[in-house]
Amino acid sequence: MEAELAHLSRQERKIAMKVIQNPKQIQTMGIADLAKAVGVSSATVTRFVRRVGCADFSSFKVELALQIGEKHDMAQGSPTLNSVSEIYLHVLQSTWNQLNPKQLDEIVALIKKARRIYIYGLGSSGYSAQEMTQRLIRMGLAAFYTVDSHMMFINASVMSDLDLMIVLSSSGETKDVNDAVELAKKRGVTVVGLTGVADSTLTKLADVSILVKNSSVISDTRFVNSQFAAMFVLDNITTMLLKDDKYSQKMNETIQLIMERKYNQ
């Protein structure tokens, strides 16, 4: 349901957010109760449940109950600790369930053969782009991160079909990012997209698209790391690359150099 948020109407999105944030409470509600709670009509609730693939509200609650039942049972302890832990476990499990190992293999192969690797990300996605770039550089790969929309377009204008672009975007709908992707595609660049929204513009533009859990839709009442799911995917890609002795040796060399510099100062 979270992946379809971008395609829901404003009123339907209000219902979706209520369901995502309080799934257990929904189990005790009727259509009229839910409609009143979010300020929409009962007809809008009916349209919403059909939009997400359920025949009626009763069927929707049954499906929701099944999903709730799959959640990890948290140990007794701090309510805050349990609450945050449950969010992270949910994000991790949802992303894991969506991952296709063959796609990860394909991305690793693309990274290995690319002349240059450009990693794009705006806002919080930029931090993940910087982290992944640092890892690739330490493996001896020619990697560059871009976190400025103007530079994204400039870099895209000089890329070629020998280069690889990896784009991180929670929504997949950031215009400046997608404009740069379109330009790169015209120049024959292979594009890998990591996004939290299925059927987003980025998903359609990318040659390989990885769907990750969009943690920003889980709660609007607390800070949740929106990059957790993306970094989980990037961690997997990094681990797969390091199985190649060539890259692991380069990584070890950088570790050794850093340690020597640290203790020789």
C-alpha cells in the first residue's frame, strides 16, 4: 500500500496514512468510524479499499490483520525502544521481501564494467550517495557523488555509454534528478534507480530499478531514518563486490594506509 501512495488521491492518501500509522486501531473501526477519523466520506473509504485490491472493507480488515500478524513480536522493555525497533524491523523485512537477488547481481556486474560510476542523491539521499561513493573509491573504482541538482545536469551532459548512473530517490519524482536521468539516458548511460515508490518516474526511466521500503510514510510524528532501507541495499551490493579479491585487496590497502597515517602522526 505504501508503494501506491503517489497514485492515490489526496483524500485516499489521508486514509492510507491512518492505516499505516495505526493498523491495529483500524481493526476496531467500521467504515463510518474511519471516514470520520480522517475527515472523508464513507464512499471515499470504499473507493480506497478497492483501489488497494480488496473487494470491500471487511476483506480489507482481514488482509490488514494478516499483515499485522506477520510483525515481529518485540521483547518487553522500553515502549520507545520497542516502537522504534519495530519500525526498523518492518522497514528491513519489507525491503528484504521486495529484493530480487538477480537484480543485485546485475547491478554488481554493471559497477564492475563501468568506466565511471556517478551516484546521485538530493537531501538525505545525498548522504547515502556520499557513503556509497567512498566505499567504491576505496575498492579502486572511479566513483563520484553528486548532491547538487545543477551539477547533476552538467555531469549527465558529459557521460557516455561507458558510464553508470546510480540514483537514490525516496519518491522517485524529484524533477531535477529525473531531468538529469533523462539526459543521461539520451547519451546511452545505464541507470540504476533505488526508490520507495513503485511506478514512479524514476522507476520507469531506470534500466534496473530496486524498490525499497519508504520509511518516511510510516510515521509523521517522529524522526525515522529515511535512508535505512536504501543503505541496506547498498550494504548488500558492497558485500557482493568485496567477494572479488581485487576489490577486497584494494579495500585492505586503504585500511592499512589510514592506520599507518594515524599512528605515524
